Amino acid sequence: MSSDDPYNPLDMKSLLCFATMARLGSLTQASIELEITDAAVSQRIKSVEKHLGKKLYESRGGRIRLTEDGERTKAFAMRIFDELSEFEGDIREEEFRDTITVGAASHIFRYQFSKIVHAFREQHPHAQLRLLDRKIFETIDLVRRNEIELGLIPSSQSMSADLVFYPWRIFKAYVLVPRGHPLAINKIPTLEDLMNKEALQQYPQVVASSIDTQERRVKQAMERLGLPFNVALEVGNVETLKHYVAQGHGLAIVNDACLSEGDDADFHKIEIPNEFDSQTTYGVVVRRDKYLSSALKTLLGLLEIRTH
């Protein structure tokens, strides 16, 4: 070694120049492959010789002949760069096969995430997506504990400083009225047909315990207007709610995060104006210090989320 300094390691770029020249048997061919000048290759090889304190090659008539130390250095360099290439490939393959876990309500995954999943699978066919049906505060806690990569939740939730919320989509609220309902026999019902004491008392609501705070905000707005919120049936999730509304057990307030074109066959959808505080912004919650793997960056890009 030319120096006893432990912080003066062998320069990898210079070692690559020597290994390339040794493999090709030509300094000029090495410069072409590495896309640098002959002089730069020669200078870097001399720095290897200086570092090792050994003569590594001789040049006679444009031909390269490695010394005994040069042969040893070539074999060493080849092992180093082969292992480095294998290591980099393994790291990339591991990230390519990454697992991304997302937490959200089931209706978000069913109605809002299908196209995103399809596009993600096209770009990362070997990665795994895990979609966990979780309530809002469970999702926030899982993100905070770094047990899932991200969550999709409404914006009205309080979060700790180590989390960040990125707005994603705004959803409107609707009243679902089953087709064939008495209010819909002669015409398509309007909000005025529904938002009165007589109608609300006569036709009760079906609610889902899993629905976000949007329903509660509408309820509070109705109470401010002196309108009753008459619940006849409480169910566990949105799909069950839609089933019982379609069966004629009552009306329901939902947002369009859980609606599809196929629902038109079963329901009249009556939009609730924003004076009832009816719009809900959903967004992505992640840890501020979250490492963004290639797969996670792709998913955030498909959600049109810019983290910086």
C-alpha cells in the first residue's frame, strides 16, 4: 500500500479501468468501452499501481502483457465486479418483488382502486399488493407503527406529527332511494321530496357502522334544520347497506366512493348539496420518514400523489 491511512481505500473506478484493459488486452479498447479517453484510463491504472506499489502491466508494440501481480489483481478485480453486479441485481430484484400494504375501507378498494391495481400490476408484475380492510383509526395506527405503507382515509382525522396527509379525491354525498319506492312511483324523487319531516318520519334510514364521518356531518346538518334522522336499521358495511336499501328497508346517505354505474339499476341517486357539509376529501396518509421504494413510488404516482 502506498499509504497507511485506513480511509484511503482502493479507488473502484480506477480498478475498473485496469480490469477492463486487462480483459480486453488494450488500453484503447478499454477507453472505448468505458467512454473516456486513453489518457484517463492510463492515469487511473497508474493510480492503482501507485496504491498497490506494484507494476501491473507492460506495453510492447501496442500489446499489453500483465505481470504476475497484474494477473492477481485482474483475478481479484473480476471477482469484485462479478460480486458487485450480483449484489446490485439481488437488491433490484428484491425491490422489484416488493410488498406494498394499503389500509382503507373495503368500499374504497372495491369502487375506487380497481384501475389503480390493474395499472400497478402492469408496471410491477412481481410485486405484491396487500389491501387490508380496516377502519379509519386502525389504518392511521398501522401507518404510524410502520406496519403498512399507506392508508386511504377521510381528511377530517387528527394525526400525529410523524404522519402526513396528501389529498386524493373529493366525494359527494347522495341519498339512495330504491327503484319502485313510493316516492319514486310517479317521478324521479328530488331532495325536496325527501328533506321534510313527514317523509323522513315515514321513510326511515339504513346506516352502516363502517361509513366515514360524512354521514354524521349530514345528520348534524339535518338536526340544525330541525329534520329528524330516523334510523330503522344499522348494518356492518356499505355492501350490506345497499342490499337492504334495495330490498326496501329504508333510505340511505352514502358518498359516491361506494357507488358504481351498476347501482343505477337498483337506486335513484339524489345528490345532497354542500350546505349539508356533504363533501368528503379522501387522501393518502404516510409516515413522514417513509422510505419510498420503486414500487411505492409507482403506486403513489398512480394515485397522483406528489410527496415532495
